Amino acid sequence: MSTPGNDTASTVTYRFVTTGITCAGCANKASSILNSLRGVVSARVDDVTNTAEIEVVRDMLTFEDLLAALRPAGYGLVPEAA
């Protein structure tokens, strides 16, 4: 995954570059998909900056899990460079 942002004992926040997000509707749909996943505490997708910030329960979801949830809708994630 990307470099973690703010960490607490039980959660970790990751930041990603998004692909396939072309409008606010896409960002809302991607956020909804991610927020529906068990283990996601919060997910925010921004269509202007093409980024996603996803807080997850530590060790509960992998990058591949997040990507697999978004792929059917045509969206993707790319880990940000450290």
C-alpha cells in the first residue's frame, strides 16, 4: 500500500492516486463502494485531486481487497510515492 498517514493503535490511513474517477459522481460512487467494505472506517475520494484517503482497521484489508472492490465500477488505485 501507500505510505501510511496518521496511525492509531487500531487503524491506519492510506493515501492513493485514483484512476477512472472523472467527476464528482464517480468520486461519490467510489467512496460509497469503499465505505461499504467491512474494515473500512472512512473513505474519501476526490475527483479534483484524483486522490483517495482510506482509513482501515489495521491488518483487516489489503490493497488488493480495496482494488478488487473498485475494479468492477471501472475505478482503480495507485499507491502514492513516499
